[in-house]
Amino acid sequence: MFNPLVHPSNIPWTMARLKVLFVSDLHYRPDLADRCPLKGLGLAAVEGIINSEKPDLLISAGDWDLGFDRESFEKIASMVYLLTIYGNHENREGIASARNKDGRPVLLPDAEPVEFEGLRIAGISGNLGSGRRWHHKTMEEFKGYAEELAESGVEVLVTHEAPANVPFYPSNPHGKRIILEAAVKVRPRLHFSGHVDYPTQCVKYKDTTFLHVDSQPPAFEYAVGVFDGGTLKELRINRKPTTPLKTSMKLTTAGVG
């Protein structure tokens, strides 16, 4: 298991085909910036990361939040090729309508693999729920999508929620069993999730590498992977031990009026 607290952030990159940036849960809400300035920083933060890392592809596990409209997504897509699923906090119209420069949607269709420069990526959007909200997926839907992807040769599987039982640090109380079952069924080389505020980290479990990323402010954590022929060769975790957003919001609110 990679220890996210000691994993080096400056490992040298070897020659490889594809450099991929992973972000999730930016929660960009410029409309709330007067109460919590951190909420207005998400777009500028991801632009800065892209300019610094210069990836070939950006993959997201969702929760961009309401501030990311079509214009914001396409601004990012003008800088780097973008593939994302949706979470439970999204600008629904913006994420569905945004396009990459080649005209392909930024939104990954459920259980339909997309190939980018030899890397096969698939996503299952939304979070587990009753189906009463637009972003809900039922257990039956998750199972069905996993069955569809079982023999697809997917190398990267993206879900919003984290899988149960994977030994994330410091613990994994919010992981969902149906997500683990989907990952076991699909057998990707890398499973990528967000949604819960675990530290950004990478864990090897049941022959799959599980990457969890929490890019919410103020830390804006992320990961960068290098793939060669569909195989993950290197992974760098960028973590910053800063005050969590929930604490920051309480401090900010306490200081108002």
C-alpha cells in the first residue's frame, strides 16, 4: 500500500506514452465566495494544476459542483482533453453539454468504454440511491453496468463513490460494497473514486490499484499517473496537510457578524 503521507511528490518521470491528471470533488461555487472565499477558487486551481503538470488527459470522478457550467468545462477542455463522470453535486446541463475540442462530450457515458491514445476508460456516474434524484443509481443499475463492462478490457474504471473493504487510510467507513463488486467484476488495472473526504491515496487490493482523490479546497489535492500501453507505470500523489474545508467554513462563518 502507498502511504499518502510519505509518498514523494517529485519522483522523476520516465519516458511513457500518456500522462493523466486525476481530480475529484473540486466543489466550485463562486456564488458562495462572499461567505467562503475558498468556494470560488476551484476553476483557477485546476487551471493552475494543468499549467504546472501539463497532462495529456484529465479524468475526474465528479462533484465539480454548480459553478462549473458549459463555459467552465470547455475552458478546461481547451487546455487538456477532459473525461469525467458526474457526482451528486453538479451543474447538470453544463456537464452534459460540454465538449472537447474534437467535439466529443467531456461526460463519459455510463458503461461505454472510451479510448484515448490507447487507454480504455469507462465510468459509472452518480451515487447509490433510490432513483428519486437525477444523480442516483440503484444497486440494480450498478450491477447491470458492471456486467456490461466485464469483458470490455477497461483499464481505468471511474465511479464517484468509493468501494467498501479497500484499506484506505485512516479507515474506510463510507465505501460501498456494490462499488467493490463492480470493480471486481470489471477488473480494471486502476479504479478511481472520489466523493468522501479521505486523504488522496493509492492502495493495491484484490489485484486492482484503487486511487482515491479529494481535490476540495483548500488543499486541491490531485494525482498524476503515467500509462504505457494501458499499464500504469508511475503514480504521484500531491497532498497538502492543510485545514479541511468543513473546519474552514465553520471558522469563516463564526467570524461573520
